[in-house]
Amino acid sequence: MAQPITLASLTQSLVQAGLPCPSPAFLQPILQSSTANGRSPPLAAVHATSRLRLLTSNLTSTNPPILHPQTPYLPLMVTSPHKVELVLQNDIAVQVLEVEDMGRSKWEQIEALESERKGETTRGRQVIRVEPTPSDGADPSSAQTQIQQSTAARNQGRSQTPGKFPGPFKLLLQDFKGQKVYAFELKKLEKIGYPPYMHIGCKMMLKKGAKVARGIVMLEPSCVVILGGKIESFDKAWKEGREAKLRREVEHREGEGE
């Protein structure tokens, strides 16, 4: 007979898997629901349910609190531009609120969004019918189909897998206390990019020893773990407002240049 799952054993399994320590108030309803009516599910099943709930929850929620109250959070001076360098002394769980591709101009990103809206980014090649004229040296009646590489194909690394190229990316991160800090992809991280490559609300673990330079966390493979996840409402709002935000930023910059 399987051993009954306790709050302690469930918490331990999640922490050992690299997740931040959940609060008892967050785990208790999951545990009670899983073991209702005398059921005895395996720990792996309850672990999977708890992990999914954790990765899709807003870390700043207080009813119930998602993380244990003793969970480490960002230092108060983390955003100070006057602090030349700060080293994190603990592993700190954060969630992604914004993503920005620093490797492409804002206008280029606006154009990519317009193409995506028109359905052009999903085509690697397009068919263009060309009607030959006598000056072509061809029979006018022998119209033929010419296949050409489209703009989407020439930039398929950017359009067909949005967010994966080119980077680097700047992220806005938030800990469970609600404190926010920007982070910059100093070295390429395979799981960072625009949705759907990485969703808004994605959880990350900033590792002990991660460096913060003048208020910006420096992201490198050795100091961050991408846990995944998504906050549906955050992700939807970000996608819907992204193009308008980019246009406002472009207009503001052009206004300053006048």
C-alpha cells in the first residue's frame, strides 16, 4: 500500500525539483482534493498537479499566498543605478512581466507584428504569377508560375520562430513581494524569447551568485534556471497591447528628436 502523501513530503518533492517553496496554504487544497474520497494517488501525480498550479499562478497573490513567507526575495537596493555591482546571496524566484528584443529596432518589430497579423509569417515561400511580355523573349501565351523567396523566407529566423532570434532580450522580472527589476540576457539563454517561445508569467529562478550591475540583473546560463509556466491573463494583455506600446515608444522618440 502506498504511503499517504503529507504536506511535508509534497513540499520536499517540489523543492528538490528546483521549484520555490510553496506555502502550506497553497498546497493544502491541492492535497485535500487529490486525496478526497479515500483516494491514494502516487506522489508523482500530486507533484505534477502542484507544479502546474505553481507555474501558472501569480507569485504576488496573497489569497492564498503562493510561496512560503520565508522565501528569499530581491534585495531592496537591487534597482539602484548607483550600485555598481550587487551579488545575489540566495536563489530567488521571479516571474516575467515583459520581454523586449534588443537586437531589433522597434519599427522592425512593428512590421513583424503587422506581417504576423496578415498571416504572412507562416509562409516560407509564396507563389507569384508573372505574365511575360514580348520584351521578356518569351511567348506571351506561355504564362508560367514563378516561385520566389518572400521577405518572410529571407527573415525566417525572425518571423517563423518569433522570439528565438536574434536577441539579446531584456526582461522585466518580479518577485513574490511585488518588487520589479530589469534583467538583460548577457549570454544566450535557449528558453528566453517572445511568446509562444516563452510566455508572460513564466517563472525563473535567479541563482545565488547572480550579478546585478547598476540595477539590471545580468542573465547567464550559469545563474538562471527557466522553470516555465504562464499567467494566462498577463500573457493575453501583453500580446494585445504590445504593438500599441511599441508605436507609442517610437512616436515618443521621434518627438524628442524634433
